Amino acid sequence: MGIEEQLPSGVILTSIEAIAGWMRQASFWPATMGLACCAIEMMSFGAPRFDAGRWGQEVFRASPRQADLLIVSGRVSQKMAPVVRQVYDQMPNPKWVISMGACASSGGMFNNYAIVQGCDHFLPVDVYLPGCPPRPDMLIDAVFKLKKGIVAKTPIGPDMVAQIEEREAEALVAPSTMDQKGLMR
């Protein structure tokens, strides 16, 4: 005899975290960080052909204070990395990051001192989207995987704070792919 047998019909049992996760899935507000050619594909994600509005994402937020998803699309230079990090820091919690394209994920073909070899060296990345450039339908798939795999299972309250601190600590100790002389390890 469990509690579910004692309740009248029509009562649904779930946790507050499950309800909050379900609501977060339906209301992504992406902030764009279009840095190179992948940004064109990201823009077409919101255009009529691919229509992100079907999933409640038609409005890309211009202000990081109104966004909860950062899509980093394109190569990140050493000078731009602090700006991207500042935009991420200005976003309210909980927040997620998609690294879109080979350049944002691993430096791509730009194996030199001016380009950061993956934005995971200064941001906690949730989903890596491969390709050069990846197609808008691949971005749609990445957003759905982020919703179902991570957003729906994000804890709330003190558990969320602990998870955020852990992810930040992991991002800050990511090993460098370049040594001091600028040569690959």
C-alpha cells in the first residue's frame, strides 16, 4: 500500500525538480554569440525554413540578462574569449552552452596562437555541435538533445548551486592545448 493508492484519481505525483525541468524545456531563450561563418547557419535556424519558433525559441535575446542558452558559433580569438566569458557571466542561472562548429569546439583549422583551441577552456560546454559549418537542422537536434538530456534533469535550489560550482571548477582547470612556445603538445 503506497501513497499513490490512497490518493483520489486525477492526482499526479512528481517532484518539484521534475516540474521545473519540464517548464525549462519549453522556454529556452538563446543568446547568440556569432563570431564567424557558423553564425550564418545559426541565423537560418531562426529563419522561416527551419523556424525555431515552432519550439518557442523564435526570439534570440540581445541581452545576456534575458537568456539562458549561449550558442557560441565560430572561432573564438584570444581577444574575444574574455568578452564571451563576460556575456556568460551576465546570464542568470541556470544557463547552458552549445559550442557550434569545429572552430568553437576545437579551434578547427586555425591551429595558431590567436585562436582559442575550444571554448571549453573558459566556459562549461554542455553540447558540442560538430561540422564546418554545421547545418541548422543539426542545431535543432543539438537543442533537443540539450533539452531532454540536461535541462530536464537540472536540479534546483542548493543542489543547482553545487552543480554550477562543480562545472565552473572543471572548466577552469581544463588542460591547455598549447604550451608557452605556441607549439602543439
